Amino acid sequence: MHLAILMTNTDESDFAARHPKDGEKFADLVHMARPAWQVSVFSVKDGDFPSDIAAFDGAMITGSPASVRDDLPWIAPLMELIREMHARKQPLFGACFGHQAVALALGGALDSNPCGWVQGLTLNALRSTPAWMRELPDPLRLYGSHKECVSALPKGAIQTATSNGMIAGFTIGRHIWTTQHHPEMSHDFITALTKEMQGMLPKEVYAQAMESLADRSDQARFAEALARFFEQGIR
């Protein structure tokens, strides 16, 4: 199995330089379940796209502090790539920004999160469980960091999870799966990120986030589900 990691994270801060980049985080997530799989990282936020996405068994789109609605030169080509993979029914997974990009590219809609910032450990109630998700716990615990959300699903999409009334994930057929949250983040990273963001978060959001991090995410179980998603998507 050879997967493309489409890295959209635009953070070039000193904080980001002290931590693994998203390409490494997603590679680690894949290798947690399937150590032998090959991954190739493309920094699409710098205009680095695969020359032929069809050469890969599937792709993953990472999170980003950028908004899918920003006027950035790499977003339109990414949206076209999503539509190309969808037309081919090529396996595609999106997390946070990736979740939102897939939704918008395929006819869904985005909005600001009515509850404001989501930060820390989130609980996701499962609504639909295709075969690759059936071993996941309910509620599913994943780390989150976002203030936008998918407000309308694309045509043909089935919501897989909800979190505080928000669309927290969806599928389209057997070839698209998304989550609003961050399965790639380790507990150490989300803790450091939350502390880094203290000055920009409302006090009550920061306090709740830090309290939530007394618990851990279901990262290893999600990694196995992700591997099964790509395995069943190969025709």
C-alpha cells in the first residue's frame, strides 16, 4: 500500500518548528497499524502536488490553521484534486481542514462553529458505522482544534459522527471518509498546542480543554480503522 499525504498545515511558527510536521504525524498514524505501508508527503500548501494521484492507493488531507474559504493559490487545485479522486472512487481520507475541504469541494457548505472554539479531547457519538468503523468505541474520543465546521453535507454523503450537535464526520460510498477532528495528534502534542493557544482561547474554553486532556484519545483504534478503510477501498 502506498498512500499520499497532502499536507495543508500553514503554521511556520517557532512552535511548529519544535514539533513534528503533519506529514510525519500522519505517517506515524498509518504505521501504528500497518508498519510496512509506504507513504509520500506532498506539501500542497507550498504548491507541491502529486504529478499523478492515480499512482497511489489513496490519499489523506491533513488539518491546517488556514480556512478552506481563504483565497490561497493552492486551495483551488486541491479542490480539483478532491473532485478527481471522487470521480475515480479513489480512497480519500480528510481530517479537520481535510474534512471541510472534501465537503466544500463536493457541494457541501462550511460555517463558523456556533459554539466557537473546540479544543482538547472531544467525544464523538457514532451515527453510521461502515464495516471499517465497526470496532471503534462509541463515543469515539479524538483530539480537536477548530472554529469552523461543515454545515451541510455533500450530495450522497452519510454522516458518521456528531459532536455537540456538529457534523463530526461523513462517508461517501466506500471511497471517502472524513473526521472533523485530529486522529494524528499525540497527547503530548495537543497538550502543548493547547498551552500555546492559551492567549487566543476564551478562558473557559482553555480551562475545559486542559481538564479534558486528563483523558486520552482512541488513537490506536482509529489507526486500525483507517487502515481498514484503505484496504477495503482497493478494488
